[in-house]
Amino acid sequence: MLRGVPRIVVSAGVLVSIAAVIASVGAATPRLHSALYRDARDEDPGAPDITRVAVSDDRRNVTFRVWVANRPDATNDMGLQIVIDSDRRQATGNQMLVYSLGADYLVQMLGGTARLLRWAGASNRWLVTPLQPSWSYISGRATIRLRASALRNPSDFSFEVSVASGLIVDGDGTIDITTAQFDFAPDAGHGGWRYRA
């Protein structure tokens, strides 16, 4: 034994307690799930072009990352939309959008703001949710983060993403899409992508 260094005696009970603390800390760390989806390129040369979409979750947040190859910066005429079928049941959501999903939630980015809407089937309309998403658009990549609780903590959902340019927002908030050009991911007619948390 080294002179001047006190001997430390640790009982078996203390070791078990330390191991339990370490295990509980590990269990409290959210597990990250993720998936990457690829979209066809250059469908419409004049439209924004989605090349891939990544989804991840840590049980607290659900994050979407959307790469738009030919739009390094978000312009005022651009809009991005994510349709989410949170229970994968067509009958429980809005069925009037481009895809044959039962849309329960709608994420919209337009004019520098993002919002999350929930489909209210009883009143047949979209309602703005209290928990709104955070978002950014940097170097051709949109990042949208949602609280999982705002989507009622789905473990298995379907979704699709679309981006458009040429949108005109009228004074009353109506969006004119007459001259808009769109890209859908996955491509229209292929159904939505599935994500399992």
C-alpha cells in the first residue's frame, strides 16, 4: 500500500447501490430511433426537389429533416407541408388531401412560420394545436421538431411531405396555388411512408 494514501473499503451493498444508480441513469436516457427515406429526383425542373427525408424520435420529440436539393434558401413563395396519419387508419382522419391517408395532423411551413394542425372529425375542420413545432431551414435542409405528446405519442404512423414554390398568400390568408409547382415525397400514387418509433 502506498504511504499516505488511505485505504478505501467498499462493501458489497454499496457496489450494488452504485450499479443500480448507473442502470437507472441509463434507463432514463431516451432511446433514439431513426429512418431515412429517398425520393426520386428532378421530377419537375422548375419545382423544389425533395431528395430525401429523415425521421427520428427520442420518445419526447419527433423530428423531420427534409432535403431540398435545388433550394439552398427558403424564399417567400415557398411552402412545406407534412401530412401525418398518426394511427394509420384512413377512416379516422381527413381523406381529402393528395394522398390516400387518413390525415390526423398537418404541419405547415409558410412565410417564415410553422404550425401544427389537428383534424377534428366531429366539426370537419383543422384546428391549431397548443404545442407548435420549432423549425429551421439551412442550406437546403428543413428541420421540423414536434413534441411527441402533440401527436398523442404515436408508435407507428404514416406520413408524406410536399414542398412548393410559386405560392401567393392573399390579404385574407388564402393561399393561391394557381402558379405553384410541387414536389411530393413519396411521389403521388405511391402512398405514404411508414415510420415505426
